[in-house]
Amino acid sequence: MNNTIDCRGLKCPKPVIKTKNYFDKLAEGEAVVIVDNEVAKINIVKLAESNGLKSEVTQVEELFHIRVIKNQCPHSSIKLENEKLTIVVSSDKLGTGDDKLGIVLMKSYIFALSESDIIPQNMLFLNGGVKLTVQGSEVLESLNKLKNRGVSIASCGTCLDFYDVKNKLLIGEVSNMYTIIEKMNSADKTIKL
């Protein structure tokens, strides 16, 4: 079976997620992934390598055609177990530097997290991070997907009040610092963004 996964025009991380989702449904098989930029090509090849898949790249004019092959192997059915992971989001931007880039990166991060096999038990939103859980946020769809997969989402009440957005909260619950600290302390691993 040879299928085509057309990822032309898709921004990071969508080509990787589209390819991953395709191969997650197969015990074995192959597909040709078409991308239109070098970064997407590199990311698809890295995805293949990290998942034990074979890949071959050919360039056709401005496009990269990546043939990805999945052979059935004994370890392919091993499921990754979730650690008790908590992610603390303290800004509506990811990283420091340009704010516009930081907003794009945060949107991309939360989307990729919502598509990931391993998800956190808790997502805690503090300070400017609460802006991601309220009306007008560009990540509500991804956060809703995470919530539907069992992720507990909580926003700091003091922070919601500070930004005067408590009445605009659309996802998760209003929390307090004591509960936030309890969730962080009981986690096996905490990641702060």
C-alpha cells in the first residue's frame, strides 16, 4: 500500500503530527509525505528515525517527497505510561525575545501537546498564562482536546482577577495558590513554561 500524505503549506508542527497520526494507526505500511520546506523535511525524517521507521528523501522541483516505511516489529505495541506530569504555564508566550514569535510558539506547543501520546495530568495557568484559558484565546480548541483526554486545567483566581478576565474564563476551573502548590508538589515531574 502506498499512500500520500500531502503536507504542502502546513506550518510546524502539523506535518509531523499528520504523519505521526497516519503511522500510529498502522501495524505496518508506507506512505509518501510531501512537504514544501527544508524544516518540515528534516522534522519528518527525525520523526521516522525516533520511531524506528525507514525514510528516503527525493526532491522533485521545490518539493520534498519522503517515503516512510513502517515494518511490524515486536516493540511497536509497547505503550508509553504517563508519569504524573504537571505543566505550569506562566505566560501567554513561549520563550523570551519577540512577543509575536512567542505567541506563535505557545500556540504551536499547546497544539502539539494536544496531539501527543503522553499528556500531563495537570495544566496550571498563572500570571499571563491565564490569558490562554479565556475568551479570545487562540489555544482554546487544543486545551479543550486536552481536557477531553483527562487533563485537569486550572487557572489562578488572583491572576484572573488581576487581568480582569475571571468572567471570561472558558476552560478549566478557577484555583488558588494552595491547590496549585499541592498539584505541583504531588507531581512526579513539573515543567514550567
